[in-house]
Amino acid sequence: MKVNVVKSVLKANDLIAENNRDLFRQYRTVALNLISSPGSGKTTLLERTISALKPAQQSVVIVGDLETSRDADRLQPHAYEVTQINTGLSCHLYANQIAQSARDLPLDQADYLFIENVGNMVCPGEFDLGENLKVALLSICEGDDKVAKYPTIFRVADIILLTKMDLIDVIDFDMDRVQSDIRKLNQEAPLMKISVKSCTGFDEWIQWLQDKRESSVGVKAKFVET
Amino acid sequence: MKVNVVKSVLKANDLIAENNRDLFRQYRTVALNLISSPGSGKTTLLERTISALKPAQQSVVIVGDLETSRDADRLQPHAYEVTQINTGLSCHLYANQIAQSARDLPLDQADYLFIENVGNMVCPGEFDLGENLKVALLSICEGDDKVAKYPTIFRVADIILLTKMDLIDVIDFDMDRVQSDIRKLNQEAPLMKISVKSCTGFDEWIQWLQDKRESSVGVKAKFVET
């Protein structure tokens, strides 16, 4: 019985996700769904990313957390507009929450919509929000066994970021094992080693975003600087 | 509608959890449910804990992960017996999975049943497994904003362990903020600072386990050494 319930919830979710995808296409906004455990550095990455993309490219953000507006408060100074969704007891965002929030966001002004999902390595990978691209983050502090044990998000990711690389010398982390585990699940997604603190890999990540924007909506930016 | 579905699943789960609790009482086995994000150090803590409790006290373990038996393989040399549950797509354990696994475990020989839940800060805090005590772990690598953003497990915890304390000098972590956030949610649970690597706080944790065993089942150990 449990499986049937989950399936019907997933089916309803997928229909709304398709509508969301149509909406983003119509506005030529690239939507990215950021998925990881709590504390992998999603908000810190977004603060820096949104600033680096400006002024040529503007971003709006939807943030999911169980409670508080702390992440939205942090992103507000950087983004064009931010919406915080408090999920209460839910460990992931649903497509209908994105549909509701997107309605009130200025998508006509936004080159990117970053969706920072609830910190959780499992369910956010199973619920399509209508995004164009899924970004999986793994902090090296979480350990080198996590890819094999929690494969969901690594299977579906369009890019995989290994974060907090500045700590590589003080953490036991077998990089070869992680790379090998990732490649068993996903041969296509680029794997980037990132530290926002030491700026490692950051330019490469920004370049990937810009390339993806151009290839998916055919323009570099909505409002090119004069 | 979603809320109704969740409620009925929770209600069915709670009934089975009560049966599990009766079973543990009958065998005088103390059951602990370990809950945290992936990578907070649950398995490493259990390896060391189970060894430190021996030979006076024996432990059995149930481990939940989406895939692999890596945690069970690690715990097997230390525990009396270990059962790995692979949850597939589910981000937490259910009471019926514990009921099934407990049936085949030698509870008559076990002073402790450690249940290592799926790595997730949200749903494992909402599903009663019939345990006697809930243990919440937070690795300091995850950041000092996690208690307020993910309050579920901290509200219900009987003890809260701040782990990976050996990294305190290389991580930005506001201990006062975390302690204050925890006390807003939970005034009762002891808060212990732990590092398995540097042995910080470890004796205090073992003492807590032994005190709780004596106060909940009235005996220190099933088979006292002669």
C-alpha cells in the first residue's frame, strides 16, 4: 500500500513539474535544483555564484527549509528576489510549492532560478520540480562512502560538486573511491572540486552555468550590458 | 489530502512501534535510535561504543541505508549481530522494518540494540521505531545554523551529540549559538561534545548509556562477568 501512495504522489507531482518547466521555457529562465545533505555549503555557494554572475545575469531564488528564513536572509542582498518556503515536516520540496512561488517571482527579469532544496540526500532527488538541471553537492566532510550508500541524487545529477575542498588536508577522504563510485552511477555529469573559501574550482562552475544557459535557452543573458 | 496520507502512515507506524517497545522491554534490551545527517559519524561512534561496552555488555545493531551493506560490514566485527536494512528509495526506517529484523536478532543476548537510521535530519525524527531513547548527532562540519533550520530531531532527542570536535579549530562554528538554539527546542537532553578521533567526551557518553540502561531496565548487564 505504501508504494501506491508514493506513486500517486509522484505522478501528481510530475504533472505540475511539467507545467513549471513550460513556464521557465516561456520566460527563458534556466532553473537549477540544488540537492545535498544539510551543511554541504549550498547557500554559501549561491551567495558567491549570484554575485559573480551579476551584473550581466540576474538570479532569483527559492529556498526550502523546515523552519526559519535564515537562508533567504543571507541570499537577499545578492539575488534579484528570494522566496523562502518553510516545509514544516517535509524533507523535500514539491513541484506545487515551486509553481506557487514562481508565480510571484519576476521570471521576466531572471536569467537563472536557483532552487535550494531542503537539506537531504534522498527524497529531493526523487521529486521533479520542473527544473532544467539538477546540481548535486557532496561536502568532503561527509565522508567518502556516501555516494554508494545514497546513490539517488548522484544518479540523476547533471553536475556533481565536491565542496569544502579547502579541508582536504585535514579530512580522511579517498578521492579515487568517490570518483569511481560516482562513475558507476553516472558517466555524464561533470565532477567539479570546489571550495568557496579558497576559490578552488569556482571559475569552472560559473563557466559551466553560462554554457548551460546558452545551450538550453539560446541566449547568454536577457539584458546584455551596454 | 497529503496530510491525511501522512497521518495514516504515521498512525499505523506508531502501533507497530508500541509492539516493538513491548518486545524490547520483555527482553530487557535498551533500544537506541541514532539520527543525523549522512556523514555525522554514526557508524564510527558505534564501532567504538560497542567495543567499549564489551565484554560486560553486548550489543546488536540494525543499520538502515538506501543501498550497500558497508555499515553492517564495518560493525560486524564489533557487535554480537548486525542486520542491514536497505531502504531503496525511503529516507528513514519504519517500525515494521524494525519488527521484522528484531524477530531474527538474539535479543536475549543483547543489552543494547543500536538502530542506525538512514542519514537524514528530518523524517527519522518523525517515525517512532519503538526505541527507548533517541540519539541526535550533529557534526560541527555541517554548520552552526542547522539546529534552527532542522529542529525536528533536536526537539525529540534524549541526548544530543556534537561530533567531529577534533576539527573545531579549522571550522567556523559558533558554539554559543548552537547551544542557545538547542535549549530553545529542548531543555532536558544532555548535550555532549564528542570526537571519536581524539576521544573527547567519549567516557561521558559511555557512562550516560550505562546509567540509562540501569534506570530503564533495572540491571547493568544481562550476563555479569565472573
